[in-house]
Amino acid sequence: MGVIAVSKPPLTRSLASIELFSDLDEAERERVKNRCRWRTYRTGERILESGSESREVFFLVHGTASAVNYSLSGREIAFATFNAGDYFGELSAIDAQPRSASIVASEECLVASLSADDFLDLLRHRVEVTFKVFQRLASMVRASDVRIMELSTLAASARVYSELLRMAKPEAAVPGMWVIQPLPPLREIASRASTTRETVNRSITQLYPTGLIRRKGRNLYVTDKTKLELIVKELQHTGKGQY
């Protein structure tokens, strides 16, 4: 008897989960949705190519994706991780300049794209959306400042721990517990911390005996975020942990 293939149900095409549109009513979101182009991307497939002249804005409805670029030596540098509900590509829509990074699907993604003209028209007429974009741009500047400072002052292991702290979110079921769900591949963390996969593995392994972190399945739990922050500060002052 042959094996019966079970097809996955199609992903729902809806903008309800997109935080940028959270202040719009359902009818307005539907109007934006009808102006979007929809596409599913496979794991590892590029959604955007660095240097391209495209100007659409992309809304990640399902899945996760990473913003990456490459050094002159070919080393991959990761800038950010996007989760369902996020958006990207707004810089080129606003300033009409080439894309500053590539966006790669970390898993199967459903993405809606809106033309630059439609996006700018939305900003002109919906101040609540415009304000959220302003907040996003401000947070990007602040995050860049922090990363520049870390690359200048932190040892490699401290940069790894800083990335873990940035990725950790409060665990609703356990007060005081933080979780990275799921923990990205080590190479991705290494790219974001500007170090090697081996350094990431060694840095994380060193924390297990302390009880500050523990692994369960694909998730990494931070049991005491404050103590981990203190370790980063200590490494910053002592300069230890550079691999």
C-alpha cells in the first residue's frame, strides 16, 4: 500500500498580524491587502537582494527571515531577524536608494509586498502608520549605535551574550524567566556577533554549568537575565573572553 501524501493547508493571507497596521480598522487593512502582491518563499530563498533597485515594502505574515550582508572577504554579517508581524524594505521606498542588505528566509515565509507609491501614499494619509515608521527608524539608529559600541569595546563572548539578551523574551508561563524561541542556528548568532560559530558554541556551553541558561528542545531559557547582564559588563571591564 502506497504512502498517502498529506498536503499542508495554505497559509492565510491576512495583514491582521502586521504591527504597523494595528491601528487601522479591518476595512482599511483589507484595502491595503488588496494592493499587495503575495508570495511564499522557501527556507534559504532570498526575498531581497542587496544592491537591487526594487522599492517595494515587504510584510512578513508567516515565518522568519534574516537581514544579511557580506564583507569583502565573503564573510556573512547578519543585521537583524524578522518574525511574523514585522516589515522591511521601507528605507528604499522612502529614499529611492538601492537595497542596503539582503533578506533571506530562515524558514518558509508568506510575504505581502506593497509598491513604494502605495506605501508613501499610506504614510501621507494615515498619521498613525507614519508615526510607527518614525519610531521604527529611531530604534534602528539606536540599535546601530549600540552595535558599533559593542564591536568596539566588547570581547567576542560578551558580544555573544549580548545577542542572547537581545533575542530573549519574557516567558509568560514562568515569571522572571526569559526564552529565545527558537534559538537560531549558531552560524546566525555568530554572524550577528561578528565572531565564529565555534566561539558561539564555546560561549554558550560555558554558561550551562552556571545554571543561567538551559536548553529544552529548540528553545533556550535564560533563568537570570540580570546576572547575565552583569557578566557582559564584567567582561567589558576586564577584557576577558576574547577568542
